[in-house]
Amino acid sequence: MSHKEDSVPEFVLGHLSTPEGRAASVVLACEGFYHDLLLEPADPEPGDDVTVSAFAGTHVTVAAVALHYTTDGSQPEPGADHTSSVSMQRSGQTWDTLTWSYGECWRAVIPGQPLGTVVHYVVEGVTPDGETIRSPHVPPPPAIIVAEDRDTLRLTAETEAHSRLPQVYAYAVDTEAVPEWLRNAVIYQIFVDRFAPDPGKEFAQPPDRSGFYGGTLRGVRSKLDYLADLGVTCLWLSPIFPAPSHHGYDATDYGAVEPRLGDLDDFEQLAQAARAHGIHIVLDYVANHISNEHPAFVAAQRDRSADTASWFRFFSWPDDYDTFLGVRSMPRLNTDDECVRAYLIDNACCWLERGADGFRLDHAHGATHAFWSAFRTATRAVKPSSVTFGEVTDTPAIMRSFVGRMDGELDFILLEALRQFFGFHALYPSEFDRFLRRHFAYFDGYSNSDLALPSFFDNHDMNRFLFSVGGDVRRLKLAALCQFTLPEPPIIYYGTEVGLSQLRPADPLEESRLPMLWGDAQDQDLLGFYKELIALRRKTYPVWRRARRTLATDDVRGIYAYACGRYAVVLNNSAQPASIRLKTTADAPLTPVLYTDGEAAFDAETSVAWLPPYSGIVVHGQ
């Protein structure tokens, strides 16, 4: 087996995917003035006092820090009648070895509030010179090192400052919990343009992958019998709103359907039919940015005094503006602007009324915590069972900060470990086991696990797993077996269950978005395995949320075995066959439940499992 020096050769977490980017991000935080977004308690209930912390780093000196907050839903304005203010107190010093310097901690308490209150707050510091700075405050260059050398910190002050502009924070005082249907969901991600055309039609053949293949909402509806038979309980649809691109993450109207995909009637009929099949519908929703063809941006760029000018951050009007990751066709929204909030939240509520059951929130850490607090409060009021789960490609600490602001987040940290272990042999079984135990403990011990973390091992923004392992279906089955026996709800990227892969690396990303395979093109053996796996998950899902017990980690042979309740899972993540004896008791014989490979075997008398290369087994009775 190879090991850690084999780095994961694919994009996962942006600048946080490299040691250089991580170091630069840490340096930036240690040098500035910021609120870490974590509250005590994390998800306040009625009457709970809430402690807020702030930090002054290496390059910032503050003589005083104040916390300004409102409880009437308005934006805080220091000195205004509707804004309360409390002085934050120094609570200690911190030492950071990376910057070889001290920092300073400040704390204050916001008094407990009644049910339904949304508290908005800002954190302001005053320097010895009397300058007021608001969190997050990024020190100017030359605090950040910029170099072409990969071995030097490469995160530029400009790029990071754009994503760390001063902001309003917020939290909702409620007793909301993650809806149970999300906890036990089996989620199926559909790229609508690439899934199924209208009944009776074939996919189009555009000149390149960025073209339109002709998938529609009517096509999705025509495949509901297939999806129900597969066993999925939730469909996550890529953006369906009018947009110039095939992917739809650059919307021009949040209240309508892209005509290529259908219309409002088509969506409502899909939602109604899905509900009849016992399937929920989750829409991909982008609050961070829109298309530069959106009427709001067109008006703002044409007239700097337009009503929508405050929707955007112009550094130098009209052509220098904040964008999504530097993509000029996707101007970034100011989600602290009241009109932006009203536009996005009102439209989201309308989609719930039309039959949607919730939202997957694209680039969720781009919008502010205050926005998401307001978003979940409003959408829950319209549909109490609705869900929100975000794409947060940041640290686990940042992920935890969204507790109470949304119901869950896509687990990119787990994604990386799954691909390292099953895809690239960059982790030994003992390392993978240690990661899993610590990862779930990190979240389970925080705010009573009030955050779902849907799992996945590929999606539309990276190489498909099957492509990454050279088309080896054995390794796909093995990774899926592990995924479906982890605590959190699993996600299947469309086509994975029938062997859909790609022809070349995902550069551009469209390579991992090929049309769905139908009919004779499907791998029926793989499809049958996924049906069994999903059936097992749906039958036993509470089991996997119990405390995990590690049974074996053999770094030489690539064996990893664990148990939850009376079920045990044994994985052979190596190119060599292996056997293992499982411990049992006389009154609890072990029975095989599921194999990934038809040649695997289990001897009930001796409790010995024999596993071919890259295979796994689930047994019951442990």
C-alpha cells in the first residue's frame, strides 16, 4: 500500500486543499481582528444567555471592544435607539506558534431572549488611535506573503479580504431540530440537464460538454418509478432557475424555471408525483452570487444610484466588483442588504409553497450567518418540515459554526478521507479509523449533534470516484458499503449506481457531468448491489448512529472492521485476498447480510469471513 506522500490529486477544498493555503489562512486569522462565529451555547434556546468571543491578532491592537445587537430583526446601528450595546472584556491571551506572537481574547454576554427572536449583532474594536474597526478586519499587506513559489504562502490579501468583509452576525432563538426525514434520507443528486430528456426523446449531442443535453423536469418525473425502485427518498436537483449556463449556478431569475428544463407547472407536477412515491424534493439554491445578466446587476452596473446598486460590492464602479471566486460572470451578492434578503428569502418560500421540501445551499459560507439565520427562520415558518443543508468547503470549526443556522452541511472533510482511503490508498486502515472516530466525536459532542452531515465521495465539481479508480467497480462497491454504514445520510451522485463515469479528467468540470446511462448501457450487477445496499440502510439506519466499535485495523493486509449494535462490517481495501475471524458468543451466531462480491464467503460455524481483493461484507448477530 502507498501512504500519505501520495497527495490527493484532485480539487476538494480550494485553497485549504494544500498545506500552503492552510498555513496562509491561519496566518491571516492570527493577524486580524475577528469573531470566531462560535457561540456558547451553540444553538440558543429561549432564555439562554449567549457568550460571544472576539480575537485581536498579531497586527491589531484594540483599546476597547463593543458588541452591538438588536432583537427586533433590524440591523444594528451603534448609538441608535433600537440597538443595545455591551462592552466586551479582555478574557485572556493566546499564543500562536505559526506567527510566533500573542493574540488577545475578548468576551461579552447577550442576555437570554424569548422564543422566535432573531438577534443581530456586530463586533467593533477601537484602536489606541481612536479608529473603529469591525470584525472581520483583515490587516493590509505586507502582512500576507505573496509569491509564485508553491512552497511560500500564496493566499493574497485581496482574495481573502473580499471574502472577509465586515459583516453583521445573527442567531435565532428557537427550539428547532433537524427534521427526522433528513436524518434517515437516502439522497440522490440529479444534474437536471444531464439526467433524462422528455419521454420519447433522446439526449442532444452538443459540440462540447458545456452545451445543453436536453434533460428536463418532465424527464425526471418520467423516471420516478426507477428512483423509487432504487430506494432513494430525496432528490437534490441542480439549479432549475433561468440561467445562461447548462449548470444553472448563475441565475437570472429566482422565481421561474429555465425554459429548457420546463415551467412552473412541470415543477409542481414533479413535486406532487415525487410525494406520491414517498420522495422529497430539495432544490439547489445559490445565495452567494447571481449571473451578470440578472436584471438587478445589469441595472446596478448601468446606474450607480440604481435601487439594486446596494446588492453588490463595487470596488470601483462599474467594472471592478466582488465576484464568486474571481468569475466575473458571477457577481457576488451582499446578503446583509435587506432587499437582497427579501428577494432571496421570499422566492425560497414560494418554492416551498410550490412543493419543494428544502434547499441545498451552494457556497453557503459565502453568505453571512445572519442571512442563514433569517433564511431558516422564514422557510421553517412556511413549511415546518423543510430542510436546509449547505456546501461549506471550510474547516470543521467553521462547519460547526452553522449549528442553528441550517440543518446540515455536505461533509467535505469526510469526502476527502473517503477518497484518500478507498481511492488513493493514502491512508492506512488505522488512520482512517482514527479519523472517523474523531471526526464524528467532534460534531456529536457539539450542541447535541444538531447538524446533519450528508456523506458523499464524488459530485459535479470533481472527478467521479469510478473514474479515479480506473473503472474498478469493486472499489466503488467497497466505498459505497462504508458510506452507507456511517452515521449520516448518504448521497448518490446520479449514475454512480449504474457505472456512469467519464472519458477524461474533470478539467473542465463538465467531464464529470455526462448524460445518465439508461437501458442496456446500465451495469445491472452494480444497480442490483445499490438496491440491496439502500434497502439495508433504510431498514437499519438507526443502528449506524450508535456508538461504533472498532473490531480490526490491519495496516499490512488492508483490513478494516467495525461494528454498530449487532451489525459488523468487514472491508478488505487491498489488492490481495484476506480472511478474518470475528469474535462472537454462543447465543449470537453471525449471519451474512450483504456481500460486495459474489465470491466472498462467510463460515457461520467458525465466524471466518473470506474476502477477495477490494470486497466487503456485512454480518448480523455481533
